[in-house]
Amino acid sequence: MSGPDTNDTPASTHTSEPSTHFGFKQVESSQKVNMVKEVFQSVAAKYDIMNDLMSLGVHRLWKRYTIDCSGVRAGHKVLDLAGGTGDLTAKFSRIVGESGQVVLADINDAMLKVGRDKLRDKGIVGNVQYVQANAEALPFPDNSFDIITIAFGLRNVTDKDKALASMYRVLKPGGRLLVLEFSKPSNEMLNKAYDMYSFHLLPKIGQLVANDADSYQYLAESIRMHPEQEVLKAMMDTAGFEQTTYQNLTGGIVALHRGFKF
């Protein structure tokens, strides 16, 4: 008697889960959102203090420059995406005035709460709305916003192409997107010094101030995994944005990308 015909054995239907990076680690794509959430749940309370320490206060100048480049004016509707503790929202709120609106959106409820409490303590209440939202699937109608900013948040998004397409959808014709993000220093000596600082000093500051070295190790790694300037520009082009440009700030440690929807 012959044995079973191996050709009749059904092939495995198992398909592997798509993977992405979480810092330097490869993880299942479906896991990254929660892993990033845990990082920002941990650092939310000390986020502003750490930003000042990490950048020696220069992050405030980067954000101010972003607002200066936004073209925002009274009556505009602005989406401050991944807006965290509300630095950009606070300034936008004053500029758009009573006839305008700023939506502070963040995927992380802990960051959103810190931002809401901080802005309310400053008396900013009338024209700001708070929305917990995933950048990949923004819960807003098409053509909703005159300006969208995402500052130091895009590198934490799992599917950046999907997020850029979602931003394009909710931006009004004539509107502009500004992406402020850590990038690749243009000078090799600066790049080496930046690596030394990021991987040796930054986690120690995180441990000392926020009692969390691991989260700041991840943040350093996430910066290195973020698309370089020209790559991100090409991604914005693919999403439909036009007249895309970028400007290096502080030697390329940070870059401000801009694009329009026509």
C-alpha cells in the first residue's frame, strides 16, 4: 500500500504580520501604536522640562519659526497634529482669534491631558478643541483646515505615507502642511557629535529627570530611523503636496518641510 500523497497536503495559509521599526527594533506593525503610547504615557508629565533640557531651549525657536512660516492669520482653522503639550496650539490660538479655531490632536491621551491642563491654566479656552486622533486616519471631513502642523510627531507614526495622505485629505485647497522634525545633520562632525549626545547623554538625562532611560533611548533611535530630508520631501510629493520644500535648522539637526494643496 502506498503512503499518503504529499502533493495533496494543503499549503500553509499562515501569513506573517507586517513589521515596522520601533527605534532600532523590528516589531509587528499592529504593536507599534501601543508601544509608542507607553513611551509617551511615561514621559508626558516631564515632557516640557525634558524638551528644554534636551535642546537647551532651542525647540522654542524651532516652533516659533514654524509658526512664522505657516502664514496663519485671524479666522484660520488650524490642526496642530501630534500637538502634545500644546506649545504650537497656544501661539496659534492667539493669532487666529475668536473667529478662528485650533484643533490640538494627539493619539496619546496622557499627552493630550497635559496639553489641555497647561493651556487652560494659561486661560486659553475659547477657540481650542482637543481631539484624540490617529494621524493615519484623521476623524475630520475633507478640506477642513487652512494649516496643518506636525512637530516632532511624524517619526512616531507607523505608516507615514498613510498619515501624509490623511493630512492631504483634510487640508483645504490653498492650505499648507508644515512638518517640523528631527533630521540628518548636514555636517559629518556635527552628525558624530549629535550621535554621541543622543545615545550616551540623552538616556542618562531621561533617567535623572524622568526616571526613564529606555523611553529616551527609543526617542534617540526613532530620530535615526526617520526619513532623511530628501526622502521625506519625496513622500510629501507622492501624497499630492505641491511646491514642497525643506529648510535645515541648527545644521540639519531639525528640518522644516512645507507643502501646499492646490
